[in-house]
Amino acid sequence: MSKLIIAGQLLKEIAGGVCGIVPGVVVVQDEVITDIIEQVIPASADAGGEQALICPGFIDAHLHLPQFDIVGAHGLRLMNWLSEVTFPAEERWNDPCFAADMTRWAAQQLLASGTTAFAGYATVHHDATRAAMKCVESLGMKAAVGQVLMNRNANPALCRSTSQLLQEAASLADAYPPDGRVEFAVTPRFAIACTDDLLVGAGALAAEKRALIQTHLAETIPECQRVSELFDGEGYVDVYRRARLLTKKSVLAHCIHMQADDMHALSETNSVAAHCPVANSFLGAGSMNRSQLQDCGVRLALGSDIGAGYERSMVRVARAMIETAAAIGADFPTAAEAWHRITAGNSDALGWPEVGRLRVGASADLLVVEPDIPWLTTRVDPLAMLMFGWDDRWIRQTMVRGKSCFRRE
């Protein structure tokens, strides 16, 4: 591949948990960043310019591929939303061709919004999950995708036996190991939809295959109460811990209704809590106390949670993270911290060092952003102005592994 010179204001990690901007050049060759030169913006660059923001592609730590076309089903609480809207939509994935087409459409939306890497759920359908993973692989995106494990308390068409689900999951884990560009994630939907033997089997499979684990935890109070009923009074976190589903490779979406012991358990196991502020507001689930979890030593990530989440843009999801913290009176992250979260921060949480940063040797997953506001001359913090005034139309080009996969003229 020929060498590409991309110039502008580079979004870089300047300290632990914080991003800043510095003028410079990113040199790309053979799918990776081969050089970064700061304080120079040549007029002859292949892309960008002095007013452009050059940043790593955004990373979404939690989304649902089959739910991109049910965004906006407002007014329902979680369990009714699942039974009335989500499960019927997921039944359509019994057709692998439909699943592949929908995955491609969803991926195109993500790329147009600047997301180049994600952790996502498919459905219980094995062939459809495989088709979705092949589609993502063909686009070059970095991703973890899981066949949903679910054997009770859902539409009958979406329930499978424990043995079938674990055998199919093992097959996909072998086909998409953890060192691949697309990897398989062991994905029990949540404890309500899984019997104890399925949860235990999922934990054992993840340990054997060294796979990422993704599931949901403590999104709503009725959900937590139902888990206690189903597991003889055992706490939600305890159910997962006993099944070996709390590990340094576990991404637990929501984590809103947590007691101190629950947070300490997540911290002790080095598990990740994926904050999904837009979806939590949409379903009336509650608000994660991000700073409280952080003070307990819990690792954090940020996800769109499409389709309860209605924002595809991770910048707007990051803005919602700031607004949620401010609304509940908690310490809220700065814009510089929020930019870090949707790039290097989510990269660290998911264990993907090759994406999320502008550095030599990293995958050339890049965005060329051209704001139409005076972001470099304002008295306001430039990164705050970009975050709170964000417009997806500013994204002129999204690159994956050095290749342009979205361009806006």
C-alpha cells in the first residue's frame, strides 16, 4: 500500500485517562501507523488540514447488532421492551442472509458515525451469528461478537438447550479466537434468560477459550428482584461470580443498581462495567453512579447499547455520560476524559491495544473530522466545544486499517 500523510490537530493520550490535541502528521502504510510527527502540518497532506481533527476511530463497548432497526420504541420498561419489541425483531435472524445484510447496514451506520471497533451481541441463531461475524471481518473492523446464550424466559423461538448453545458457542470460539481482528465473545444474555447450568457452562467455556465475556447486570430493580427469585435468593453479582463469569475479560452492561459488596466484587475480579447512559434514560432504568464505581476500583467502559440506546455516535454517548453524572450530583468527567473514554479508554477496557490510539504500530483506524465552528480560536476548551457541539457531518472520512471505508464529500 502506498504511504498516506494525514495532517491536522491530533487527538492523543497526554496522560492517564486524558486526551489533548497537538498539531501534527500521521503517516500510514501497510494498514498501520508508521510515524507521527508533531508540530508540523504540511500543505501537501493527502487528507486533513490545519483546522481538521485527526483522531482514532471510536470504540463502542456494548451494542446489539439485531436492534439497529428498532431504535425509538419509547415508553416501555426493560422486560416489556424485550418481549414486545426486541425478541420479535431478533427472531428474524433465523435467516442468515437477513442477518448478514442487517449487519452490513448496521456497520455502515457505525462507520459513518466514526465507530471502527465494537463489542456486540448477535442472537441465539448460530448460523446468523457466524454470518454476522464474517460480514464484520470482511469490512476490516475490530470487533467482539457473541452468539446470545438463552434457554428460558424468552420467546420460545429464541430458546435453545444448554448443550446445543455451548456446543455452538465453542465452535465459534475456535473459529474466531481472541487474537483475531474479529473475536468471539461468550454472551449469556442475562441471568433471567439462563439456567444455572448454562451460566456455569458459559463461564467454563470462556475460561477454556480465553474468550471475552459479555452480559448484562443490574439494569433495573425488577430485573434484580427476578434474578433473586430464580436463584433461591442469591444476589445478581453472586450468581455471576459463582459461574466464573466475573473476570478481567468480562464486560457487564449497565451495573446501575449495585450495593457496596457488588462493586467490590467487580473490583476484586477486575471486571468491566459498561456504562450505557443513553439507553438507561430511554428505558427509565436509572442512572449509573460512575464515580462511585470508579472510587471502588471498578474498571469502566462506555457503550451505545443500540437499540435501547438511540445514539449511534459515541461522542454523543460520551456527552450523555457527562450529563448523567452532573444530573445526579456526582463528579463528572471532563471533555478531555470523555474523549479518552471513547478511544484509548475503551481500548484498555476491552484489551485491544492495537486500536484506540494514535501511536506507531497501531492499526490505522482513523477519522478525519472537519468542524464548521471556530473550535481552535474559541475561549472555550476546544475539546469541550467539539463534544457539546458535535455534528456527525463533520466526519469527512473514516479509515479502517488504512483504507477509506466512509467518505463524506
